[in-house]
Amino acid sequence: MKSDQLSSSIVICTMSRPEEIQRCVASIAGQTLLPQQVVIVDAGDLGDVCNRLRDACESVGIEFIYCRDKPSTTRQRNLGAEYVTSDVILFLDDDVELDSNYVEEIARQYQSDTEHRIGGITGVLNPQPIAGHGIWRYFAALFLLAETKSDVGTRLKRSNFPVHSTGLTQNRTCQFMPSTAVSYRTAVFNHHLFDVDLTGYVMAEDIDLSYRISRTHQLVMSPDAVYRHSKSSVARNSMREQEKRRILFTQYFFCKNFGSSGINYLARYWALLGMALRYLYFGIRHKDMEKFLGFCDGIRSAGANGLLWQRHFSPGPLDH
């Protein structure tokens, strides 16, 4: 590494995915520009796999750090960040594999940003998701639900539902970035951190963090940095539990970041109505009501936590 080149470190949170994380670390060890550190925060027990990961890193000169913590998306990531001593921090899911020039491309773009306007950079998924089409595209637009559009920067609607991006032809400025494979200037990240008031497997914590950072720094999505995501089925909640958590946590982040406006609340309720209708339709059609039941569980849980109407947000642990 050149003396004037930005250094980087990678933090990976894992639990019970020994095969996936070995593929992830192998892709890191094969980078054209190696990170300074790899930090593994294990909420399970990798056992002998930990030694294989250490060997893979140290054989190419990467410092390997291993620690353990209780299962918590936000706590694990923040704990891993405490060990980072480099200029840039990358967070990866344990079932992600990077193209060989991913780290080099990310570092190059930070390096060229001499005024430090950019706070975070993410790459693109290969294969990229398909943009919305057909009747459900118009349904999502009408009800302010999540959408995927071609060649745009990501943004959040008033309802707090996201507009994702696909088919990028050039760098795009974003309002949020998914933490599947994401990077931040370490100094910027340390000023914000993930919200540790939330425990266990947290959903949308990446949107919350990156949205807060977007208020003070640019976020960039680059088509030149490419990764793959296998979306392992290991150590995941049931579909019903996932939907419950999705509703509860997105409602929490809505109140935190958007809930000071009555108009935003109306947009949120309108979107939740649309989501309920969609889940009910597909539940009846496919004779599988798990998503709809999870949605109902999430609404009940949000109500029990006082999140259905809160103009003056007070952060704190949720009962779930």
C-alpha cells in the first residue's frame, strides 16, 4: 500500500454460517487492494473455522481480529468498528462475495474526494435486481410502498419506504445505502453509529444509519464496485417473524427520522394500508398467510411500543 493511499478495514458479523463466511473471506483475500484489517464479530461459535479464516487473512498480510457477542445486528457492527484503525470501514454480510477490485474501487473514489464530501460508498449487486413492472409497480407508486427503479439514486419516500436502484450506468448520489456491502469514512461512521437501542436481528438499521449520514455527507452508489449476495437461509427467522420485525423496526425508524410531520404520518398509514392489502391478496391467492400475519403482529407490536403516533420521539429499547 502506498503511504498516501487510504487504508481500509472490513467488519463482518456472523452467526452459524461457517461455509458462507469462508467464501466471503476468500473473496477478501483475493482483492487487488487488500484491506488492513478483517474483524469478525461472531454471535455463534465458528470453532475451527476461525483458524481457517485467520490463516486466509494472515497469509496475504491482513490483520485478523475475532471477537464474540450476543446476537444483535447493531451491537455486533458497532463492536467490530471499535477495533478499526483505518481510514475507511466496510461492513459486509457474511454471505457476500466481492469482485476482486471491489476494495480498490471503493478506496479510489474516497481518495479522489479531496474535500471529504463523501461520507459513504456502496457498490452494486450482481446480478442486479429487476426494476418494478406491471400492475404492482403502479400499486407501489400509488400506496408509497418500496420500489426498484432503473439508474437512479436511492431515496426514502414520506412513508419511509425506500426507492431502490438498479441498472446503474454511472455513480449516483443516494439517500440511504443497504449494509449488505457498504463503506463509510471511519470518522464519519464513529460520529453516528448503528442504533444499539434495538436488539436481536434488526431490520432497516442500515437505512436509519445511512439516512442520518446523508444529512451531512454525500452517499454514493457506484456501478464500478460489484458484489454477489447468496442470501443464505441459515440462521434466519421465519417469514412471519421477519415481517413482524420489518414493520416494528421500520415504524421505529419512521418515528425517529420522519415522525415530526403529520403529513408524513398520513403517508405512512396510507402505505401500511397498501401493504396490508397486498399481503392479504397474495395470502389468499397462494394459501399462505404468513406475511399478512407477520404484518398484523408488527402493527400490534408497534402499538404496544407507542410507535403508531409519536410526534416527539424518544429512543429506547423496544419490547419485541
